[in-house]
Amino acid sequence: MRLTRTLQAAACAAALLLTAACDSSGSGSSATGLNPPDLKAPTKLGRTEGQVNLIAWAGYVEDGSNDPKADWVSGFEKQTGCQVRSKVAASSDEMVKLMKTGEYDAVSASGDASLRLIASGDAAPVNTGLVPHYKDVFSGLKNGAWNSVKGQMYGIPHGRGANLLMYNTEKVHPAPTSWSAVFDDASKYKGHVTAYDSPIYIADAALYLRATRPELRIKDPYALDQKQFDAAVALLKKQNADIGEYWSDYLKEVSAFKSGDSVVGTTWQVIAGLAAGEGAKVKAFVPAEGSTGWSDTWMVSAKAKHPNCAYKWLDWIVSPKVNAQVAEYFGEAPANSKACAETSDRNFCTDYHAADEGYWKNIAFWNTPIEQCLDGRKDVRCVPYAKWVQAWTEIKG
């Protein structure tokens, strides 16, 4: 059974990056301004240690105990001799906190956690040459602003997904083409608009304003100076009056669209597919302004006690057959280009735009807002994620 993630980041975790600086957060560009501790990636692997301790999102490390058909851990243990011990994390903040203990070897970090781990020295640079299947990872997932610094990868991409606009085709007319359906025009569907329940959703408002209010000069939805941030927050406070429900549990969103409690709002491809499969009259797409999205990366702890088993896990999880299993189980586009030939549903990669790099160029993947603006500006300070968390509480009232 797939489980969703929640991203309620705490101010103390965001503060880890208050003194770090990054460049562009666009897909495919590295965070060239970030200066993490001088850690070295291994040049070769040694004998496996017999165990690996992992932190992961629910659905990423399955051993058959949740679903007998979902088991890619047993094969790994048999092939490598590395026994897997995993802990499911409910948020990016929890992942960051757990990685600081030094008790875990690797983590499936999202973009709102990965830069924190890099900047604090908790994640080590990765030698991709020691991960044979890395060569088959889609190019759009390599050297991203959320998983690399100055061309040095800090992990192995796991998968990606876009935040889509979904609407009820029988109740929303005309068919929307823009995020205006949930912002400027939201009052038309008052009480039946839904939005993702996380501070990172402020970036969705900023992305919309980037297209509709050019005078704000927003370049990067994760790099907002005070004026830009205030505009995004004001838009979301206005939207709040029309929101019927904020969602973080995807099953609740499926139910809301089936019942008609929600008729328009942000969603994921997996949710749209499930809702349609259960009879809801819905469509989901990337609007004209583009969209935000997420890309997860398996990162190795700088304090890993079982680094050789960790590297074996990184290569295993991104191998074609396993990466296909995880992608279908969780509901995301796989990272390995050869995984599409291994999916049980032959239309899966088409539905999730796995190989469509043009599609992903319109997706602004989650990143961690910091004071030194991610868009490269030096003459202003941007609003750090700690302030995003505080603002989110105010937005929801």
C-alpha cells in the first residue's frame, strides 16, 4: 500500500542553512554557491559489513511484510549479505534529525532536506563510478540543484514526481489551463478547493506569481525576497477563504474528489490515477505556468558505519527491475531509464512521463529556501525556510 509523505519542516532544522549560499535551483543545474565541508567520496569499495541501516519514505524499502507482492529487500540481502534495517520517516525534518545521530548509513532525501544534509556535513559526496547503474539514470536527475554541488553528486537519484492541477470534469467549467483555477478564480469553487498541506506549498503560489505578476521579478519559487514572499503569502491567505480542505494523506484526497467535497486542487499523478480508477470524473495536468515537483535522492551518511553495504544498496535500488518495482508501488517516475522495460504496466512510464525530459523542464523541483538567494542574487536576503513554516501556520489560520 502506498503511503504519502508530509513535509512540515521545523524552524530549527531550516536554520542549518541560514549561512549557506546556493545558485540556481532549476532542474539540471548545480548549487554552485554552496560550500559544504571538505568531505571525500571513497575511491573504491571494500568488503561488505553484513548490515545497512536506512531511513526512507514509506514504500521505498519493502520486504514483503506490508504487501507480499512488494519485496525487493530479500533479494538484496541474499545477493549482498547485507541485512537491511530500515526506519520509515514521516517528514524531511525527521530524516535530517535521524541522520545527525550517525546511526544510519543512507537516507532517501527529498529536495527540501538534501541541501541541509550537504551543508551540515551529514551527507557525504558520492562516487558515482562505484554505482554501476548510475550511468542509466535519466540525465534530468543528475547534477540537480538539490543533489549536487559544483558538479559533485551527493547521492543517487531515486525517482521524481510533479505536483499537478486536478479538476472534476463535470463540475469545473470551462476546463482550466492555469493555476488561476485555485488562486484568482478560486471563489468560483468556494469550499471545494484543495491544496497540499505543507510550507513548501508557498512555492506553488510563487510559481504562479512568477507568471502573472512579472513586476515581482520572481526567478525561482524557492528564492523569495521579503516583497516576493509577502506577495505569495498574501495570495495564499486569500485562497484560504475558498479552501475546503488541505491534504497530506492521498487517500483522503481520493475520497474528497469521489464525493465531490473537492472539485479542483493540487495533486499527484498516482492520486489522479486512483481517483479515476474509483469512478471520479477527474483530469490532472501541468498548467501553463509549469509546476513544482519532487525528486528524491539516496544519500550516504558521512558517518556511515556500513558504507560498503550502503553503496550496494544505492546500486540495487536504482537497478532497472527494482527501480521499476519501487516506482509502481509508490507511484512516481523511475530514475533508471531502463526501468520502463521492467514495469508490469506497460503504460506506466508514459503515464508518469518518465522519459519526457521536456516535461520535467517545466517542473521546479523542491529545494530548501535559505537567506542567500538560490537564484544567485547578492544584493538582497531571501526568506529562509524557518519563516516559511511560521507563515504557513498564519496562512491556515
